[in-house]
Amino acid sequence: MNILITGASGLVGSALVEILHSKGHSVFSLQRNKTNPQSGFWNFTRISSSGASPAHFDAVIHLAGENIATGRWTKRKKERILKSRVEGTRELAKYCAALPQKPEVFISASAIGFYGNQGDKILDESSASGSNFVAEVCRQWEQAAQPARDAGIRVVNGRIGMVLSGKGGTLATMLPSFKLGIAGIVGDGTQYVSWVAIDDLISMFLFILETPSITGAVNLVSPEPVTNYQFTKTLGTVLNRPTLFKMPAFAARALFGQMGEELVLSSTRVIPGVLQAQNYRFVSPDLKETLHHCLTGTSST
């Protein structure tokens, strides 16, 4: 297949590109139009690859977007978060819709932030969206792919959970405090964390590419969400480090602002209903095993 990808240099994108190449697919990278943003969000004239540009793309995987978990959410930061997702997705969807030979599938990243803070309620793809900033971003982000859908392209909105990888991302930011023994639960620790191993996430993307019946929203998460308390204790066990300290909710709000409220203290208990219904076989459904593999590159069994 000829596959066009945005965000190919990111944590998820680079891992996906490597696997796609190993399976014989031709991968093409689309970059932002940084030199002349007035002419559009994407630089469609410079689609790069290891070979010649194809006559058409069989699939498009859209992963690019402003990092939502770095820095405080100032007004300007929030504008960048929204714009990078909504405008970037809409322009790419319109580009695909206008192609003489349209791609068969348009997979656009979204996030489980779509559901907002819903306590211990179990959430699948049919669950209602939340009411906070992240939920609004996700709603607009998913709606921005509509031009592709209107053109008859199969559109999948992949709602990604917290990605666990030994090569960076959220886990890398956690490790220093855990290794120093100064990590602990945040708030009361009852808020749910819906996570996914990067190996599983890449496998999920491949599964979606190969399963034409999958369309619309798809939760890309492990079938076993855990509480912040459970996650903290499990990571501490894997590292053989104590997790005695606690960060009160007010401290998280003071330190991280709105980002702390919506990402750190928010509870989102998500299950992968669509994937389970399609009999997807999970690669890394166990948190302890996943963390051990991320940190050592080997199995704990």
C-alpha cells in the first residue's frame, strides 16, 4: 500500500513508519508548511519518501498536532492546540476528498480526552462527550475530517489513550521522580488512567487498515484501565522504588493549572469496545508486563 502519514517523526509516527516499511508498504511523509503558512497548513508540494511520489495513496494516517502535555495552557497555547488539530485535519481531509483517485481510508488521531472527566463510569465509543476544553478540542478535531467522509472515504477517528513507550512520551517524564523515590499518587488516586502500550497501538493501526468494516470512533486503549493509585504502585514495583509521596489535588492545580485539572486529575475509564467487537487480539493488555517491557525491553515472565 501507498500510505501518507503526518507526524511521522513523532513517538507514535516513527514506530508506525518502521513497522509499515518492514511489511513492504510505501510510506510518504507530509510536513507542515512552515516557510509560508499563508498558503496553507500543509506543504503538499513536498511529500517526501524513499522513492518517487505515487499516483495515489491507498491510506492516510494523520497523527500530527501541537503537544498538549507540555507547558501551562495559556490562551495562546490553547489556540495552537485547537488550530493544529482542527485546521490541519480539515485541510488534509479536503485534500484527500479532491484527489482524482481517493484513498480508501483516512485514519485521523483523536484522544480519549473526548470523554472528559467521568469518574468511574465505563466508557465505550457510544458514550457522551465531556464538557471541558480537551473534550471540545476532540469534538472539533473529529468533525474536521468530515470532508473526507462526505467524499465516500472510510474515516476512522482513533481516540488514543496514554501511550506507554520505552523511547519517550509520558513514561519518560515520570521516570526521574520515580527513580529518585519521590513519586506518589496524585489527588486521591481514584481517577482512572486509560493507557495503551505503543506495540499495541501500532498493531491497532495496522488492524484498522486491514479491517474495512471499522469506521467512525475507535478507542485505542488497553482493555484494563487502572486508577492513578494502581498505576503509581505498579510502576514503583517494576522499578523497585517506593511511592510514598502524595501530590494533593490543589498542588497539581497550582503546578499545572488547567492542564493539571484536565489531564492529571481527570478520570476517564475507557474500554476498546469496537476493537473487542472485531476480535482484535491485544499485544500488551497487562500494565505490569507492559511497564517491564518498556523499561527493560524484555518480558517479566
